[in-house]
Amino acid sequence: MNILIVGSGGREHAFAWKIVQSPLCQKLFVAPGNAGTAQLATNLSIGVNDFEAIAAAVLENSISLVIVGPEEPLVRGIRDYFESREDLKKVLVLGPDSKGAQLEGSKDFSKNFMAKNQIPTAASRTFVKETLEEGLQYIAEQQFPLVLKADGLAAGKGVIIAANAEEAQSTLREMLVDAKFGDASHKVVIEEYLHGIELSVFVLTDGEHYHILPEAKDYKRIGEGDTGPNTGGMGAVSPVPFYDDAFQKKVEERIVRPTMNGLKAEGIRYVGFIFIGLMNVKGDPYVIEYNCRMGDPETEVVLPRIDSDLLVILKAAAEGKLKYVNFAVSNKTALTTVVVAGGYPGDYGKGDVIQVPEKQNYTTIFHAGTKHSEAGEVVTNGGRVLAVTALGTSITEARQRSQTAAAAVQYEGKYFRRDIGLDLL
Ligand code: AMP
Ligand code: GLY
């Protein structure tokens, strides 16, 4: 079958890398892709939100499965668009419709959803411009730190952790009155700060059945020791040692099953990935957020641990036949180190020539923000440039391999964290 992956990050390169290993895969396309996906697939120069151009490419290239990587096209309704067109109805799409994608697209929706379904999460209230005064008063009565979240998609920047009431109140004003995050902050969720360790759990569902994929821990801050501003993710590890049988059971019983049942109760046939961001609070899981897609860089450690034919699994999920497939998961540890552009997550340059090291055993270099220059060189084209994944029999071994390869990458202003996985040892 011919397949299209929508997106251009390390996540999409990892999907492409795994999918081309399947005998089922005939032609693979990525829109728009990066310099890494270009080595495995045909990149199509189409933006992820240009549904008409995506549809035209699907018809022209006889594509029968579309895998949607990032959240934005899902929240904007790429699945709904395909379902609405008679000539595209037979094309399988892996990713929820816009209603399902509200789990990520609206924090207010997801908080209400969790409340309705008794899914453990931080206590919260939602405010709009008209209820600003109430919001300011509410803040005055809270404990700190306090978390303020823009309701809509804000490219990972919409969460502010305020240290005291003054900061929380001025943030609330900026979000609601000055539209700090544009339309995304016309509603603001204010929630209690949870103390604990984070981890991410991924569920693949065909709308009826589900399968829980390997978990991962992400390193969100730019600086070593989890310091400095938040990023899209600076590294990831899978498996996570504290995700033991007892914790897994709590996650499935208290969170995954009620989420599936809740979606059905809303009349949502959710086809795709649900990424559940969790906080382990003294051994009990709480949901920090839902995402309607796989994580990046988590995908770069989750997929290398799946030994089964991923394309068979993804096709089955898109067809509603997930219960018929087998999942074999490797007990190896996967660790990825993200190599970023100097200045990221603030302003950074693009177009620097990258020297990617030679392929080493147990190591795979996934491209994120890269492209081919007109001269044919691989150059930087984003904040997160490469995700260097290694497998090992322990965190220590995987970490050493990943770090060695990350150190061998060369370009102007390169930076990476040297402490990925260290906290888990
Ligand atoms: P989100 O975009 O919801 O994932 O939030 C970004 C990051 O903010 C999370 O990965 C957490 O590190 C942090 N965060 C969000 N909500 C909370 C919370 N209620 N308590 C503590 N940290 C939080
Ligand atoms: N690494 C976090 C995310 O993909 O949202």
C-alpha cells in the first residue's frame, strides 16, 4: 500500500523509518518532511494544514493510508475533511476527528471531560474576559505555585507556572485582556500545581479497542538538571523504571479505561493515538494533559522498542481491527538526545550546514528541523535539529551510545543536554 505521513519532525522521521521496514509498504510519502525523511520516502512540499493539497496528493499517488503526526491539522479537522469528501471516503486516516482532537485542542474541554469521567487530575477552574475579576479573586485564595493554561493550541508555550499571586494575576490579565496567546487564551484554565515526576503514556485506539504502547519520560526544559524555559522536548527515555506493574494497573484502571468510555459516551469514535501526560504523585497517577497524537521526541524512543510490523498495526487501527494484531515490545532501553540550534527555544538561526556522523551500531539519527539546501547540503531548519536515539540493555548503555553520537554531530551553535536519563539511574 502507499502511505502518506503528515508532518516534518523527528516523530515523522521515526514513523517513516519504521514503516519502510514493513513488507506492506510500497510507496511512502511525507508532507512536508525533512532531509531525513527524504532518504526514505518522497517528500511532498505541502503544508500540514493544506487539506486540499493533501487530498490532491492522496488521489494522485493512490495513497490508501494517511498518518497524521502533529496536532494542528487534527484539531482543524483533517479527518472530518476526508470523511466529508465522497472521493476520499475509502482512504484510511489515522488520527481523531476534530471533536476527538478537542482533548488537546481545548484544555477546558479536557478538564470537563476528566471531571465528568472521574479521571484524576489537578483541581481547576476556567475563566474568560468577562469573569476576570472572579479569576483574580480566585487566584488570591490559592496556594502557590499555581498553573495557568491557555485553553487552545499555543505551540507548547501556553502553560505558565506562577510563583506567587502577583505573577498569576498579571499573567491572567495578559492572557485574557491582552490576548497574550491570541485566540488560544480567550479562555484560561487555572489549576493546582502537582508535585511529582512526569511520564507519558501512549494509547492507540481504533474507536473500539485500545492498546497501551511503551511509556516514555520526556525532558522538557532546555537546561541540564531541568532548568530554564520549556522546549518541545530535549530527550526521552523508554521504559521508565517507576512505571511498574502496580502503577501501570492504576493508569489503566483509573485513566485509560475511563478515557475510552468517556469518549464513547460523548459519541466520539476516536481513531488514533492518545498521549496522556501524567504526574506520578506519591505513587498515584494524575493527568496533566491529553494530546491527540504521539509525542515528539517520545516517538523516537517508543517506536524503536516495537518489534512488530508497525504498519500492520497502524493499518489495523485505522480499519477498526486493532484487536486482531499482535504487539511485540523489546525489553531494551531506548534513549534519545535532541540536538538543538543555539538560542532555542528563543530565537535561533537556520541554514547552518550539518555534519551527521556515520551510522553506528544501535544508534539511529532522526532528523527534525533539517532540510536540503539548494546546494544539496543538509542544513538546519528548526529549533530541534536531530534526535539521536540509541538502544541498549540499560539506561547507562543507551545513554552512552546516544550521547556519543550526539557529540559527533557538527554544526554552528549546536547544543544538547548531557543529563538525559541520569535522574532515572
Ligand atoms: P502541558 O502543556 O499541559 O503539558 O504543560 C506543560 C508542562 O507544564 C507540563 O509538562 C508540566 O511540566 C507542567 N505542568 C502542567 N500542568 C501542571 C500541573 N498541574 N502541575 C505541575 N506541573 C504542571
Ligand atoms: N514532547 C512533548 C510533546 O510532544 O508534546
